[in-house]
Amino acid sequence: MDVKPLVRRLYQEPLSGDEIERQSYATIDREAPAHGFSPGEWEVVRRMIHAGADFSLIDQVRFSPDALSHALRALKAGRPIYTDSNMIRAGISVERLKRVCPTYEESSIHCYVAHREVREEAHGASLPRALFAVRKARPILDGGLILFGNSPVGLLELNRLIMEEGLRPSLVVGMPAGFIHVVESKEELMRLPVPWIVLRGRRGGSPLAVAVLHALCTLAAADRSGAEVNAEEGAEG
């Protein structure tokens, strides 16, 4: 067989993972259609595009006016993070979080969907576990960062807590994927008085929710570094 494996080209002209990522983002910036996102919003959207290799996401991502400011403040304060799936929890980089706030640990990221009492309540009520997982997380949700990439029913229950119990998260990432309760859960969230980032329609998923949080970490770390530089310059002056 005369055909050589394509990876041999990479052996001859090595590219590190960091360089591949840099070239990927350069490609996204070059090929992206015109959009109206602010620079901070674009950091989030381009990372979502990178996660899904899908430029059509641009048309469906929405931000509440206060989403970025509240999210960055919460990250820099080390606020708890709640996720609706263990896939999201496993995908979040604690190292990235620590660059923003050194107090972050793995234990700062919460997911209760697999807890025994949650399973038992869900079985008894014939309702999805995600609903009872949100109820179990209630004590950490005020002021927290909440990521939905899997369960629209969990998002519906969160919306109820916001509407009926005055819950006020720092940010809700509403990106569950599917066909039942998905669209309406996102549309309801966008009518509520809390900061949110939403991917409208049926699409979503855990990788996109993780991508959003990682992009926010990048913004928060840069913001924190800039603030520290300004503080040092002020002290020297």
C-alpha cells in the first residue's frame, strides 16, 4: 500500500495543541458572517462555534443585557456552579476556574442528578430526576452560576423557582437539547428578570454549556489581570 497515513504529515510539520486551537479561532474569525455581538459576547459565541464547528449557532445565541457583567463578577467571587449533568461537571476545567478565583475546587461544581434521594423522589413522582436535582440544589442557586445542557425539565423547574420563590442566580446558561419542553423552557427563561445566555431552538448540549463557561473564565481572568495591573499602576503613582 503506497498511500501514507495523513498523520505522517503532522509528524513532519508538528503543530501543538495550542497552535491548532489558535489556528482554529483564527479560521472562525476569518470565516464568520457579520454579527452584532459585543467583543465579550463574541468570545462566548466563537468558543461555542469551536465546540460544535457550526457557524449557524450565531443566529440563535442570545444574551440578556447584564449576562456578562454578572457572570464575571460571580466567577471572580468564586460563586458555586450548578450543572444539570455529570457530563458538564466532568468537562469543566477547575484549572481555568482557579485562574479567575483561587478558591475554586472540584467541590465548587455541583450536580445532584445521580443522588439516591433524587432518584427515589423522581421514581415516586414519575417525573425526571433533573427536576428534583434542582430542588436539592436550591440552597446554592441564589447568586450561583447555573448550566443547563441536558434537561429542559430541570430548566422549567428553575424558572418556577425564579418566578415563585424569588430565586436570583448570577447567570443561567440555558442550552438543553431535545424535542420535548426544550423550546418553551428557553423562551420562558428569556422573559425572566435574571441574567441568562440562551441557545434558542432545539439545539444545545453539554459541550456547548461547558464552552460558554470556559469562555467566561477567559473573560474573567483577563478582566482580573487588567484590574490588578491598573491597581499596581495606581499604587506606583
